[in-house]
Amino acid sequence: MIQASDLLFGLQVAVAVMLLVVLYHVIFIVVDLRKILRRVEDITKELEDVLMKPLSMVDRILQWVIDMVESAQKKEHHAKKHVEVEK
């Protein structure tokens, strides 16, 4: 006949073995998640590059236009002062 203490010991051994199996699987899950996160990070870097290149070009063009307008205004303002002095 099986006694209650033998049954409990058998259950504890079974639980310990199952816990080891679960921990073993958790290790593989964590490694796979790390690989997935690296891939996601690479994809986000590529997307950032794709989005930032046109934006930086637009920024440069706008800065160039602003500089041209400011220089034209300075020349115009400087020319008006000379005309007023001559009168």
C-alpha cells in the first residue's frame, strides 16, 4: 500500500522535474525574445534613416531659402539708406 508521505514525495519530485522543464523552456524563450528585439531595433533604425534623410534635406533647403531672403533684405535695406542720403 502507498502511504500519504510517499505520495507527497512523488508529487514533489514530479513538480520539481516539471519546474526544471519550465525553466529550461523559459531560457529559450528569453533568447528568442532577444533576437526578436534586435531585429525590431534594426528595423526601427532603418525606418528612422529613411524618414530623417528627406526631413534633413528639407531643413537644409529651408535654411538656404531663409538665408537667401535675409541677405536680399539686407542688400535692399542697405540700398535704401544710400538713396535717402543722396536726396
